[in-house]
Amino acid sequence: MTRRVQVIDSHTGGEPTRLVVDGGPDLTHLLRPSTGSSSADWPRVIESLRCHHDHLRRRVLGEPRGADHWVGALLLPPVGAASLCAVVFFNNVGYLGMCGHGVIGLMASLAYLERIQPGCFAIETPVGLVRAQLHDRHRVTIGNVASYCYRRSVPVLIAEHPPIVGDIAWGGNWFFLTDQHGLQVQFGNLSALTKRAIALRQALVSQEITGAAGQEIDHIEFFGPASDGADSRNFVLCPGGAYDRSPCGTGTSAKLACLAAQGRLLPGQTWIQESITGSRFQATYQMVDSEERPAHAPPDAVVVAPQITGQAYVCGQGWLVFEDDDPFREGIGP
Ligand code: PYC
């Protein structure tokens, strides 16, 4: 049977988001597991996507219709009456807890479809409720999930290089953040940055260095000097080996948490994070109330509520078509 999936493509600071607006699985029974529940049963939603609907992820993002650096977003009905929608982000290797550039792209795409006007909205994600303020058709501020620095100055041994020391932080995904990578954070240096970040991520696994509760650190963030007007430039390696073209919303949240823990940025102060492509996010934070602390945060962790502002542009709209006799309807590769 020929299947069709309706998508809106956008990019946020150069990083693409492919929003699935129709043709995805019906997960209503999992999103609303019992009458009166105020939140989706996210572990079961993700398990169902992984075990029963993973072909959607591979079809939508895999070649020849997608590419490794694309992030997908499955638009779902909200559970809470006050929420705009629920969303699950995915990439070339699996499902993400949150995606900051993706929420900015989602808002710009819904504005493009004229489903929303400028205003403030709540969005349900597997790691918690995210706020999003649409300023105009492109500019969005997200109030990300509470973020914190889990461990500071952690040494990691990698071959043919002095130990790399960095911080481990939660920003909706797990990050290892360092400026001690020994490389120039410049666009012309992408292959060396990618190689070192992959080696570092492999070393984290082999040295059993994890986030809280043994969670895998699947994003690596390298920092270097920025161009005029920004505070820092980053290179972010995503779980599937691609680099983030944007400054990475969850990565910038993790950075804010580390700056707060180090006393280098005060609540309400602005931080301009530049990406390896030159795009920028404006970021700030407030301290969080005790009831908003993530359950996995140690009692002594400095927990912050990040706000990230960026811009997204719609760059495509249409139907992906999967003809039943297309040998690559499931994408290329395993
Ligand atoms: O913006 O949070 C983000 C993100 C995560 C992975 C790619 N982008």
C-alpha cells in the first residue's frame, strides 16, 4: 500500500526540523492512559514508537528522503487541557528527550500553517512541560525544562591526547561540555571536531562515565572563542554522529546550568551562544523553585530554568510518498 506522510520542514539557525503533521501513528490510548491523568505515559509512548512504529522514523529521516543531520518531530494531541500539543523528537538513531531548536521550528511551522498566532504556549515533551513564546512568525523564546550541572571537572582519558576535563550537565538531554578539546572551533575544522567528539563519547561509555541514574551522555559540546557580539561558539555532536548547525537549545541550557554553578552568569543576565555555522541563540535563566527540580538532580545541584530565543524559517511543505514497490521505502541502511 502506498503510504503518505505530511511534513513541514523548517530550519532553526541552519539546523533542520521535519515536523510530521499527518500520517503518523495514533498513540491516543498511550497519551491518555487513564481518565483524568494530566500527563502522557511517556515511557510507554517511546517504547511503542521504538518497538512498533520505528519505520516512521527511518522513513522520514533516512535517505533518500532525509539525511543524518535532520531532526524529526512527531506532532501529537496534548493531554493537558491547557497545552498546545505534545511532541516527540527523533533523529537518525533514536528518540530525544527534548530538542530546543526543534521547539523553535515547531512553533514557526505551526505559525506558518496559521494554527497559532503570537502568544505563549505549553508543549508536552517526554522530559516535561516546555513553554514557548511566539513573538512573530520566526522568533521564539522557549522556557526549557529545569537544567543543572551534574558533575564538574571530570577527566576523561582518550587515546593520543592529554585527558579532556569537562562538565556533565542536563538540559533536556545529557551533555559533556568542555573547552579543553585542543581544537579550533571553526567551520573549516568540522571533520577534526567530529572525530575528537566521537572519540570522547566512546571514552565516556568505556570509562562508565554517565549522567544521573546511569543515563547515557549522548551529546558532546566543545566551546571556543566567538566572533564579535557573542559570548562563546560551540560545536555540538548529536547522538547519530551529525553536528548541530544551530547552537543547540538543550546544549545551551546545559551551558547556562554550568555557568550558574560556576558563578559566571547571574540569573537574568544574557548569554549569546554562537554555533559553528555562525547562527546565534540569546539565552538567560532564572533559579527554579524546589518543586520544579528534576527528580534525578542531586540535592546540592544548582538548578536553573533556561530561556532560549532563536529564529526558525519554514523551508518546505508537502507529502513524503512511500510507494509499495520502492526498494528504499524504509530508507537506506539497517
Ligand atoms: O536544539 O536541543 C537542540 C538539539 C538537540 C539535538 C539537536 N538539536
